[in-house]
Amino acid sequence: MSSTVPGKEKYRLLEILRGSVSFILLAILLSCSDATIDNSRIFRMAVRAEPPTLDWTLATDSISVNLLTNLMEGLTQYNADLEPVPAVAERWEFSEQGRVITFYLRDDVFWSDGKPVTARDFEYSWKRLLDPKTAAQYAYFLFDVENAAEFNSGKITDPSKVGVRAISPRVLEVRLKKPVVYFPSITTFMVTFPQRQDIVEKYADQWTEPEHIVTNGPFLLSEWKHEYKLMLTANDRHYEGRPDIDRVLVYVVEEPTTALTLFETGELDIVELPPVAIPHYKSDPQFTRKPQLRGYYYGFNVNKPPFDDVRVRQAFAHAIDRSRLPDILKGGEIPTASWIPKGMFGYNPDIGLKFDPQKARHLLAQAGYSGGNGFPETQAMFNTVNRNQLIAEFLQAQWKQHLGVGIEFESQEWKVFLSRLQTDTPAMFRLGWGADFPDPDNFMNLFISTSGNNRLGWSNARYDELVAQGPIIRDLKKRQALYDKAQKILTETDAAMIPLFIQVQNMLIKPHVKGLEMNSMELLYIKRIRLEKSRP
């Protein structure tokens, strides 16, 4: 195959030789398993890991989110400009000074088994999310709903007190503790999708398997070969009509370079580029880049020595020259010491602990570790991805150079990594956060004391208070000032985490794929894609 990109053939050859056995085996499996499928109506993609769960009440990761966004639909959905528009709800009304939202459901939305989607399905789903027995990490997502936090904490045990109820099969009423102007954006997110109580209760932890699951989205889960492949098929009952694509094949390909080679050989229609490959493909007509509302950070377990000392945390933050990261990662990443990402209201590049090695050494000395002497053996953890490895090596060198401290890094497969964060959070760990809805409240709520996604062991009453005020304030200058104060507590005063950069999505997309909308939330709406018949 000829190439218009200098050096690309050399790169391909090196990668094929490097991973020839695993690639050949995977390619044989792909070609054999799908040999009888009509290629012209199939969309093929890869994910880096098996989705931990397809229970949208319990899912927390971006892989699960993207799959569920195509299997399910909620009250609202995003248009190409990331504005909430009607989906299962054909309209909604605010009343009582913005404290009550009434959603009116369409009458032509059905589950995959033919039963109509009702307001009761939403009420059940939301209360299941909030039920403390469910232990959902995203329960806080609905804490703006009246009595939601109290029910989740156990202060209230009667679920009927929670401010969501089905008035009728097609009318859902939501009562809020305070006006939340962006609430229709919240209802685009997976944890607010409806659920069938009969299915969940009948099949328990097996209800998301293909033979049991019922969904209402543009695609159905028809096959799930764990650790290998998922197959989605077009939903003939979808209210917007059958999608242009008949089937979606989602392969689990852990090694990014293997996924890239599969793209080159025509086995995939879209692929995210690993950092090492980006320079070789930047001039390729198939290349596209989109900055994301997604931050990358290293968090501290503030309850584990030595990071229970704020001076140590501040020293580590000051000892990182973030400006070097784009040259290392080569993906257009935007270095930042603040948390709210560029492109979102609330972004302030002046916030955060900037690179200052002299100050870093002084703080470490104040904490009793002058020149790194006496610093205890400390471990940091990341999930196994090439980019994460590059960042870990960079941080390890930075802290050794500027602080005289050696940090041991450990990598784990995604599921194991998530489990460790939940059960035995290491002293330091890498995580990212992408917008669930395009408002700073989504980023700031991540670290409130009651957030199920707060892995830091950190809480600050003043921070919680400031973040709680955010959705109420309509004056943009006042709201900006409020988020500035909260960000300074998080990243400077308490230095509970270290923002590193804003992520950028670098993709290769085959020319026969049309209608794919790249957006800053990394959401892939496959129902909007069409495939040209000229596909090779």
C-alpha cells in the first residue's frame, strides 16, 4: 500500500515486526469471525479495554459511556453544538421559579422487547442510582434533586420523598432543591437513562448480558464476547428511524499500535492515534484533531504519608515543568495548572501551582525532607496505556531532578486499576476527567466531599460551600470569581491534586465514513454516521 505520509511505511513495518505475533493472531480472528458479514453496512472500531460494566447506573469510565450512548437514550441528547435537545422527552417546562421541571415523553419510544418507555422507568432508574444499597459512584450527579442526597446518605429511607415521580406514563416531574439552569444537560448523561425494573430484578448482575438486556437506543447489544468483541445491531424500533449502519463491531484491542495497524489494513474504520504515531500522520488526509473538555491529573491520597503533608503535595506540584509535555506526547496537549479546562466557562490559566523548582525544594525541606533525604518509599499508579507510561517516566525524572526523590511507578490493567482505586487507593495515581455536561460544575463537583468519584480522601468544607453556590449564580463575573476561589483551594492551598494538561483527541477516520461529528466531549454518536458504498 502506498502512502502520502513520509516515514509512515517505515513506521508501519517497525510496528508490525514489533508485535507481529499478537497482530497476526488478532487479524485472523477478526477476518474469520466476521467473514460472512456484509462490509458495506458495518462500522468497525476498537476500545482499549473491556467495558467494566454496561449497567449505566454503575458505569464510570469513558469506554462504557460511549457504548451506552449508542445503546440508550435519555430525556435529552446533545446536538452538534453540545446543546441539549429533545430525545425521549419531546419537551420540558420549568415552573416554581425554576425549582420544578416537568418532562413530557414521546409516545413512540419503545424498549427493544416492544414495551413502551414510560416515566416510571425514569423514576425507577433515578431512585436506583440514589439508593445507598446500589453504591453508585455517580449518585451525587442527582444531588440537586430534592431529598436525593438525604436518601443516598440514609437520612431519609422513604424513596417516595425523593423529588422525582411519574405523574403519568408520559409525564415525569422533577423537583429541585434550587434552580439549576443546566439540568437539561444533566439528563443527557447515562446515569439518568431509564431502566426496566423487571429486567434488573429478574437477572440481577447478569441483566446487562446480550440475552437479557433491554435498551431503547439506536442500536441493540446483540453479542458480547468478553475481552474480545461486542456487536451492536441497528434498532428497527428506534423513534428516529433505523440508523444507516446495520452493525457496529467493537473490538477490545489493548495495544494502541496494534489498533493502528488494524486501521491501516482495513480492519477498523476509525482509530485513536498513539503518541508515537502522531508526527507520522499529521499530514494524512484521514487525520483529525479536536481539543477536549477533558483534564489529565495526578491525585494524592491525602491520608497516606508522605502526602498527608500539604507542603509535600505543593512541592511535587511545583516540581513539574508542564511545558515539556506537548513535545513528549506530540498530540497537541495543552499544559495547565488549573482544573477547569480551556474551552469551558470558568477556565483561568493563572490558577494553580506553576513550575518553580526552588520553591519546590524549599517546601520539601520544610516538610523535613531536605534534598529528598529521608523521603519514604512511595508508589504511584497508572493504568496500562502507552501515553500514561510516557507521562509516568517524565514525572519520575522531574521529581528526581528537582526534589531528589525517587518515586516507584506501577501500571495495572484498567479493571484492576479501578478496583485498586476503590479498595486501596495508592499514595499517588493518575486519572482523567471528561465533561459529562459542558459546565464547570461538572468538573468542580468531582472533588466535593460526597462525590463517589473523589479518590483523594480529601474534603474541604469551604470548597464544598463554594461549589454548591455555583449553579445558583447567574451573574457570570460572580460565578467566575466563585470558581476561581474553589479552584485555588483545590490546586493551590490544599494541593489535593496536580492538573497536568487538557487532552486532545487525535484520530484517523476512513474517507468512506461520513457524518461523524467530532466534539469536545469525545462522544461518538454512531447513529449520525453513514457509510459510502464505495468502501473498500
